[in-house]
Amino acid sequence: MRRSCSVSLVVLALTLAGRGVPAAEPADDKTAAATRIPVILDTDIGGDIDDTWALAFLLKSPEFDVKLVVSDSGDTVYRARIIARMLEVAHRTDIPVGVGIRQSTDGGPQASWVADYDLARYPGKVCQDGVAAIVETIMAAPRPVTLICIGAMPNIKAALQRNPEIAQRARFVGMHGSVRLGYGGKPTPDPEANVVNDVAAARAVFTASWPMTITPLDTCGLVRLTGENYRKVAASSDPLARAVIENYRIWRRAADPKAKEPATASTVIFDTVAIHLARSGEWLRMEELPIVISADGFTRIDSRGKRVACAMAWTDQAQFERFLVERLTGGR
Ligand SMILES: [Ca+2]
């Protein structure tokens, strides 16, 4: 057990009674883990709904060996409860949950989904110091960990301060920035939320020595599931797909109590593209660009900047959206 983590009392009691142990990978999965991509997800789940879609997509992608999921920004305890309940739904309580730096106690629009959920009941590890868990997981891994970040990044700034060596032992994949297109495909860039909400953190991340790959709004800002794609997910009996749709319904109602039910399309699911990029650049046109974060939160092409692999356009967005639906609705 890592220093910063704890296992719930329920699991300890079960283990001591000889009736059970925390979920462990079967032998076949352990073998397969050697070829899977070790990943940490750092997420502000519980704000915009796209993180919930992204977490489900991650858990449904057999290429990944998920080492840790950490809540970041705002009320990280509320966010960690959503992560923990999602992992329970997915029967993936072998994955530790990290609680990131808590900046508020305000909860958020998915609060009713976790109203009765106490983190102490999570059967796996809960790392109260999520930043320490990030550092320890990266430093303990025998090969480079892929750190997938899909929110503002106060945790990552703190992790880099605690141990700058993590930048030599991880690669970074993120949903960040707006290079040529802004929100909604607008032909001029915007200060993108995950950058502008913590510019200092973004600057720390975008000047660290790790290799970086991002999906800016230029690509992730265009992805929505509509029509038959959305209907397939909404009609799926898969427990994770059902949890996504249930959260989406709660989230929509929190935003607009008069929202027409049921929804017929997703909102823009930005963060799912970062999950995809952590395994493949398929269906995307990648460009290596020097990127500088401006004080007002823009990601500008500037020859002084760090060279970042940027997903700048889709070569086949429809194929990605079909793939996402297959993953979300299919078995693992
Ligand atoms: Ca997010």
C-alpha cells in the first residue's frame, strides 16, 4: 500500500475476516498488463459532463492499464466521489482514486448522483493526497506513464514542484488550448477553459521536459454524438453507458430544470479526444508546433515555445465517433 493511500475500513474488515480481498487482476490480465499503456487520469469530472464520457471511454479501452484516477480543481472530494462510484459501476475498484488539491467545497451539477456515496465505502484504495499519489505512481513505474489531463491542472503544477523528475518519466496527453479554432469551430482561437482557469499551472506543464500531445479546441471542440450515434449509447444496457446517460440527465437538469427530456444528442465531449490520443493519432492530422501560454490564457504558436504534438484537424471524425460509440456500448 502506498504511503498516501488508504484502503476503506470495509475492505480491511473483509480482508481480515478472510472473506475477500480488494479486487485483483486475474492472471491473464496481469500478463496483458505488460503490453498495455500505463496511464494516470487527472480529471475535473463533475464540472462539464464530458469528463464522465471520457472516464467511461478510458475504462472501456483495453489498451490502457489504468494506474490511478485523480480529481483536480475545485471541490476535489465531490469529484473523487463521482470517480469512485463510476469505478464501482465498471467493476474496476482495483484502480486507486486520488483526491486532488481541494479548492472549494461547492460540489457541482452531478451532486445528486453521489448524494449518498461516501468515499470511505470505496472498496479499493483512496489516496487522500492525490498529488503524492501521482508522483509516487510515476516514480514507481518501470516504464514511462502516460499522464492524461482533462481539466485545469493545479495538481500537476504541485506534482512538478514536489518532484520535477516526473517530467523525465512520463509523457503528457491533454485536452488543452485553442490554436487556430475557438469554441464551436470559430475561426479565431479562444482562451480555452482548461488553460485560462489556471494559467500558472498550464505554464508549468507546458514548460516541463516531458513529451506532450494535446487536442486543442481545433479538434476536440467539434465532437458531439448526435442521431443514431447518441441513440445507441442512450439505449445501451451496458452499466457504464447507463451511468453516463444518467449523469448526463442529472447534469442537464441542474443546468436547466426545463430541459426537454430525453436528450437527443450529447454536448461537446471534448475530453474523449484526449483519451483517444493517449492510444492513437488515428483519424487526426497531427502537427508539431511550438506553443507558448500567454498571460491571458491563449495557446499561441511562438518559436520560443515548447514543441507540442497538436491534433489540429480530423481526417475522419465520423469514424472516431462511431468508434467511441462502439467502445461505450460494447463489452471490454
Ligand atoms: Ca474536463
